[in-house]
Amino acid sequence: MRRDYIEFQDRSFALAYLITFRCYGTWLHGDERGTVGRRGSNVFGSPRIRLDKTLLEIDKRQMAAPPFELGSIERSLVENAIVQVCAVRRYHLFALNVRTNHVHLVVSNGGNVERMMDSFKAYSTKAFRTAGLVVRHVRPWSRHGSTRYLWTEEHIATAVDYVLNRQGAELPVFD
């Protein structure tokens, strides 16, 4: 069942969020997969930046460190850190999928989604440092990430299915 605009506006906060954040340097502007601009073009519905080899080379030259990827140990640490954040802050974790270059999770809480994402990244980074896998100056995560608001139970079910079963497929549209 599709919800209409009025029902959407009646809810003061999302039921859950689909949060995605990437590892540093693993998806640069100009990449063939398409990217979203930071300055003024990061607006819902605006077109992605298509393959642009010049932009890609500029971003590569500006990198402070090599791309950061998650091996099996790192993925396990990230998973444990996110579960720990959810337990401590009483977030409900619906789904989690830690990949080699990014993390997807579906989580609910009436709080600030940006703060939630920052906590997941911070706890994970602390776990890397405690395990001796990254030194102090290394930043394992790219700036910000994606925070999709999930307004209905159907949105949550679709996001959970995407996170657990549909990696490699196009991200679903939540309207």
C-alpha cells in the first residue's frame, strides 16, 4: 500500500533509517558508478556526477592516504562496534551488512541520524585503533555518508531486504 503525502507529514520522525557510509578513498568524485556533489548539487532528485576522468584524477591526487579497505578482521570489528553502539544507546538494529569498502545498516531511534552515523564510525575507528590496525592520523571513513529516512513498515522491510539480500542491485526508491 502506498502512503500519500498527508500521511507522510503526519509523522514527526522516521520509523527507521537506512545508513550507508564508505571507507576512505574507495569511491571518488568522477567515478564511473556516479557520485553526488558536495557543493549545491546534493539535492534530492538531482542527477549524479557521471564518469569524469579529470575530476577522478584530481580527487586521487588530493588523497592524504591510500584507500582504506576492510578485511575480515576489520569487518568483524565494525560489526561488533555497531552492535555495541546500538546496545548502549538503545537503537533497534534491523539489519547490518559490512562490506569491504562500505557499511549498510537499518536502524531505528527517534534521535538525530547524523549523530547515529557519527557514533557508528567513531566506535569502529576506536576498535581499529585499539586492535592496532590503524594509527592515529589515519581516517578510515569518507566524509559523511547516506542517510535515507524510512517512514513506513514497508520502507523498513524493503531496506532490510536490500541490506541483507540485494547488494549489487540498484538502491530502492523510498517514496
